[in-house]
Amino acid sequence: VVFYAAVYRAFTMVKTRTQDAITSMQKGQLVLLGKSDTDALVSFPVEITYDEKKFSFQVSRKRSDMYSFTINNKTLTTKVREQPDGSLYVSTGNISQQVKGQEEALGLRLIIGAQTIMVPTVYDPSELRSDVNGKVVRYLHDEGTEIQKGEAYIELEAMKMIMALKSSEAGK
């Protein structure tokens, strides 16, 4: 799961940065493409947190479809091809797998073969977040006020209902 999440995020990052570079060149904004921008297409870090463990990969791009993932002095080289349906065909040694992913508010939803796995995004505990989309109706405390764990701090309107969100930790 961790390896395929790293592959998906690395591929997506390279695809996005490449498209951004092409767009900048088409606009004649070559000044924005510095050495760090182009180096980031060749070698970059990818961090995945899964099952309360953090995995730090160093990714090196060998060719347009070949990536090396290094973690703990071990390297896995993999071939990645994007399929017409947007999924990735990932081949490492004798193992091939189809991987489809979607970044969501709560993390990365991965479909590996026929199995769906959620790789949660790790949040800063000082940030208060909700898994419910909605419109902020009212703040229940002034900025800087001490809030206890389990105490309501904001009201959201979602689907014509008002919900009080409670803090998962104590803090300001």
C-alpha cells in the first residue's frame, strides 16, 4: 500500500510539474523555470504516512516511464504507464499491478487491483478540521480562546442542517 501510494503521488507530482513547465514556456515565462524546478522533475522526496508510521522515499526518475524509489538504503525500480482510463500500470520486477488514485480532503483513496484503501492525510494537531463539507455559520469562540477536548468550536451548515463541530484536542 505504501509503495503504491508513493508511486501514485510521485507520478502525479511529475505530471503536474511537467504540465506547469509547459504552460509557463507557452506563455514565455522561462524565468520561472529555475534549476530547482527542473531538478524537481528528476529527483525529489515523497512522504507517505500509513498505519501511524511515516515512510520517506527518495524518488529518482530514470526515464519518462521509469522511477527508482529509495527507502532505508534499499531501492525499487519500477515502470509506470498511465492507462487511457487514468489508472497507472505499475510493473516492478515480475509483479504488475493496476493502481488508481484520487486525492480527497481526508487523504488519498487508492484502488489497487480490486481493493480500495484510504491513505489518510496527516494533519497538524493545531488545525481544526472537519470531514463534513459545509458553510461556516458561526464561530462559537473568539480567536485565541482556550478550547477543551470535545468542546464545540464552530457551527457548519451542510444539507440544510446545522452541525456543531467538536475539537479532537485541547488548545487555542
